[in-house]
Amino acid sequence: MARMRYMLELACAIAAGILAVLTLAVHDWIEVVFGVDPDAGSGLAEAAIVVALFLVSVALAADVFRLRRLRRARAA
């Protein structure tokens, strides 16, 4: 069970990081994918998404490393 959580959190951290980079590279992907313009073209929604995804990615990666350390400590 712990290994599944480890792998799931790692995958989510990687996905969040990729989406953050994608949002930085392609600013209008929200408009293209969902067909809405939540910030009326100002870019504020995209900036908020980049910040949120970055924070999620960092938090998940930190937990992955914590789980990894715990696993190694138990094995030793």
C-alpha cells in the first residue's frame, strides 16, 4: 500500500510540474481546451494556475522524499 501511494504521489508531482511548464509555454491552453476565457485575456488565471501547480508539485515531491526516507529507515 505504501509503495502504491509513493508511486501515485510521484506521478502526480511529475504531472503537476509538466502542467505548470505547459501553462508557462502555452498561455491560452485553458481557452483552447475548455472554450472559456476566465480572466478576459489578462493572463491572471494562467499565472494563478502556474503558482498552484508549482506548489502542488513541490508538496507532493516533498512527501515522496519523506516516504522514501521512512522506507529506507525501516529497511535498515
